[in-house]
Amino acid sequence: MFVLWPIKHWVYSPSAREILKRQAEGHQEHDIRRFVIEKMIQGMQDNDKALKPRQAAFRYSIILLLAEAATLVVALAMSR
């Protein structure tokens, strides 16, 4: 269930409102571009932190599913 539960907030890039605010404040274009790049990198890192536990839980659940299936196959084979 943990794997399928949605994450409330994914970060893709900085807010367009924040970019326009910086432009209105007179920031140079190269500074704004750097700000956007840094925010995108931070967003990827934040998303990675949210995704890693789910990936691990998914892997563990697959192992448990395989063990359950193997147990069922062995039980069926032994009952004959």
C-alpha cells in the first residue's frame, strides 16, 4: 500500500510566479537562469528522497510475493 500511496507534492521546477518576481525586481537573466537550474536540481533531490523508500518497499514486496508463490508451488507439488 505504501508503494501505491500518492506523494502529496512533486517538485518539477521553481514557481513561474517566483521567476517573474525576480525579473520584476531587476535580476539579470543569467542570475534567473541559475536560480531556475538550482531549483530544478533541488527538486530532483527532493523527489529522489520521496521516491527511494517507495522503490525499496516495492523491491521487498516483490521478494515476498516470489517467496509466497514458491511456497504455494512447493505445497501444491507435495500434496500430490
